[in-house]
Amino acid sequence: MRADLKEDDYHAEPLPPADEQEDDEELAVSAQEGNGQIAPNTDVDTISIMSADLKEDDYHAEPLPPADEQEDDKELAVSTQKGNGQIAPNTDVEIEDRGSLYAENPLMQSIVFILALDFCERFAYNGIVFTMPGYLTGYYEPQWNPGYAPFEANGYIAAFQGIGFVTPFIAAVVADVLIGDYWATTLFTGLCYIPGALLIAIVSIPYSEGRTDFPLEQLKLGTHILLSLGFGAAKTLYGVYAAKQYDPINQANQLENFFVIFTGVEFLGSFLGALISIILADLLVEPHPRNGLVIAEFINAGAVIFGLLIFLIASRRYVHGKLMRRTYGLMFGSLLEAVICFRGFSKTKESNGGRIPDAAVEGMIQIILLFPVFLLIVPLNIAFTQAVVVNITSCAFMRGVGPLKGPLLVSTSLLFIGVWAFLIKKFLSPFLQKKQIHLSIPMRFSLGSFCLGCSYVVTAIMDSQIKRAYRESASQISIFYGLFGTFMSGGVAFHFSAMNEIAFTVAPAELKMLGTAVMLFMSQGVPNIIGSILFKACEPWFRDPDGNKIRTIQQYVDANSVNFTYLMLVLCLFNALIMLLPPVKNWINRVEENSIANNAARAQAQGGARA
């Protein structure tokens, strides 16, 4: 192959399988720094080609099929990057040669850069959310705030979070149909998330733009539109794009460990963002010139900018798939025919006389099955979304130490989720593998439910001790007791890693982003809505006998807010038991196993067709 040949003239195919090459070792590419030469490596089963130095004997070239035979697919775009030989960012690159795309160690080759962006995004998001109540109520700046009461601040935060968990569907369609994963990640982060975080930071500057009135409209633009679009897209895109760096056929067994790592990174970034923002905003209120919140908000915006730069530095390392316009049309066409025409999915298949390819119909069925799967864990997710309300209420009347008050204590649950994820990855998973024990998805859901239930038990015990101490000596118990509860809540790492994993494995390869959007909507959007309704219905529990809202420890002692804690505990235990029922457990396992088999069969069929 001459170096001056153009990419449009050919496409590359891997050498024949090893069993057809007697006495030949597998060809593996080892990109040597500075020259991109081929190095023999019999342990690597992936083949990376497209270096200008390769010889014709290493592969053969065939002309591409005519353009009219490439429906909705652009030509294979290969960029020879000196030193790695990876595929260049192209939203429509089709996987013609598996070996030329997938790295032997995707985690270090490309995923680590996506995880860095995810870490920074979680850092910024939780830094913003955990300081937002004080931002809105004037705790940090009494002269510069919208004057919200605490319950109004909670409603404000719930509103932009609710918007954010609807936007994943927008991000999924943009990524899968319009511009691809790489550009969707870049544009949503650069054009929505970063401007939103910067606008929130600018508005926090007292009397910014020479105004004497607080610019609430600008703050809402930052939180309810820009930040909501940004973090909703981030939750959809980052994890799935990272998981797509694994070969779905040869490296599928690495996904479980990846999602544990991903969960740990997310919650470690979340905790550090909340910790640093709370400390800065809280310590620099008095007697300092009240600029701690401003500093914290600009650090949050800077974190996302830094993460995006790291992501862009590794642009040439990522694996990119093709756009799915035609696939989306076929899959949703099967849904419309099945529902509107009352035909049922089976009758829309080509094998049964329909017009939709069987693979497209099966893919749509897999997406639909995600809804009942996540519906089964709605009770647990309701309990998790309301944990902040329960803990903030009780911790407000415990004896804090310096910045360690209610908000900071609640944020430690994020740290402990990351710690649990690390312990699972480092110790529990290897131990279970040695014993040949596999924790199924339902079992991990059950373990997460049980651990969160234990944290609510600790909260109920703390409630009784707060009331006992006040009634006996008008004293307060130490806030450090709350760490027992937040540590136990870290066990939901089982639950979160299982949610991410089943959303990715069940969704067909063409609709991974859409599968994640379904997960976010069902695990965060719907539970937040139901939780808000429950909280409103149970509001009398958060009032004293005279109907006053809880503002003092005396009102807390006289109220029955602990009843809400018991309700959340019941939801956790109920979900833990549901996941252990054989019919439920077996059904979820079948959905997962059948989806994995269907996805693998489609991938092999597509690979065979291209070969």
C-alpha cells in the first residue's frame, strides 16, 4: 500500500483468522512512540492498521461499495495519528475492522480521559447544588439573594433537577441521530454546561452589572435551561460513551468492573465538589468580605472547563460509531405499527410478513423492556431521592463542628458511595470471582436497598436520641453520629452500578444512549416527582402541633417528622424483598441474558456481512 493512496479508494480488512494461517502468529499493532510501527504481539487479539508505513502484504484492499448501497452511513474515515494509529473523531465512522478500533486496554487508552471529564462535571454539579439553598435564602450573602424561604429553595432546586432528567432524551437523539457521541459530548458541555455554570457564578457577585436588584431571571437561565441541558446530557453521554470504548464482543466481560469504577469516580467527584464548595462558602461569610460563594461558584465552572480540555486532548483515541438515523426510523416505526395498528411487534417483523427487519423490532422491544425493569426499583429510588430531605431535617438540630453541619454531613454519603464502589472493585469482586460466585443484577439491587434501609434505621435512632437529649438536658447530640448513617447509605453503590450496567447491556448497540435516557428518567425523574408528591402529602408530619413549620429544635421535638423516615425505610425493605422473589429475579435475569445474546448475534452478523 503506497502512502499516497487516498482513503476513499479502499477500506482495510483484517487478516484471516489464526486457524487459517498455519504457523503464523496473530498480527497485533503496538504503536511505538514517535514512529507508529507494527510490533508483533501474540497476546493481543486486536489489529490496528492504517499507518502510512504499513506494507501491502500486511493486508489487502477492496473498493468500497457504491454510495447508494451505504444507507445513512458515511465513508470510513481513518486518520493516521503518529504514535497510536487510532480512528479520528468522526461521528459516522462505521466499525469495518474491529481490531483497528478497539484498544487492548481501553481503560487507559481512552476511557480515563472521559472519566476525568465525568469527575469534573460531578464536582461542579454537586458544588452548585449543595450551596444553592444558602445562595437562594441569603445565608451566604444577606444583601444579595432572591429572598427565598427554605421550602421555596428546595422547590427551586427540584424544578431544575426535574428539567435536567427529561433532557437525556434530547441528548440521546442528538448523539445517535444528528452529530454522534463525541460531538454531542463536546457541544452540550461547551455550549450548555459551561455557560450555565459561569452565569450562576457571575450572578453570585453582589451587585453585578451595576444592578441593585437580584437578577433572578438570569439565574434561572443558568440553572433551569443551560445547566439542566448540560448535566442531563452529561448523565446520558459520558458513561455510555466510555463503555462504548470496549469491544462488545471480545471485551464484554469487562463492563461490570467498568461500571463499578464509573460509579466510584462519579460519587468521589460529587463529594469533593460538595465538600470544597460548602467549606469555601461557609467559612468565608463572617468576618471575611463575604466572597466565599463567588469563589466556590467560579471553581465549579473552572472544573468543567478543565475536564472538557482533558477530554479534547485525547480526541484521537476514542472509538466512534455510525449515526443511527435509519435504525431509529425502523425501530420507532415498528413501535408505531405495533401500537397504532394493533398488530403487535411480532407481526411487524419481516420474518412474519411485516416490513421491519427482525433485528430492528427486537431492538425496540429491548428498549421497552427497560421501563418495567426500572419500574421495579422505583421504591428504592424514591427513598434515595428523599434521603437529603430526611437527613437535612434531623442534622439541623445536631451539634456541628466548624463547617461540618447538615449539608456537609449529607454530602459524605457521596464519598461513602465512592468508597463502597472502590471496596467492591478492589476486594469483593475478586473474592467472589475466586469462589465462582456471581452477583446478579437483582441481587445487587437488593443489596443496595438493604444498605439504604440500614441508613434509615440509623436516622430513626438519631431522631430518638436528638429528642431524648433535648428533653433531658436541653442539649444536642454530636453530628458525627450521622456518619454511621451516611456510611451505610454508601452501599447503594451496588444499586447504581447495576442500574448503569443493565441499561447498557439490555439496550441494543444502536440505542445505548436512549437506553441510558430511559434509565435516568425512570430512576431519577419519576422518583423525584413521586417523592415530591409524597413529601407534600406528608407535610403535616413536618409541622408542630400548632401547625408551624419546623424551624427550632423545640418544634422538631414536638413534630412527627420521623414518620417520613419510617415510610422511606418501608420502601427500601419492600424493594429488597421484591428483588429476591424468584419470579422477579428470574425475569430480570432473562431480560439481561436474552438482550446480551441478541446484541452479540447482531454484532456478529454485521461483522460477517462486512467481511
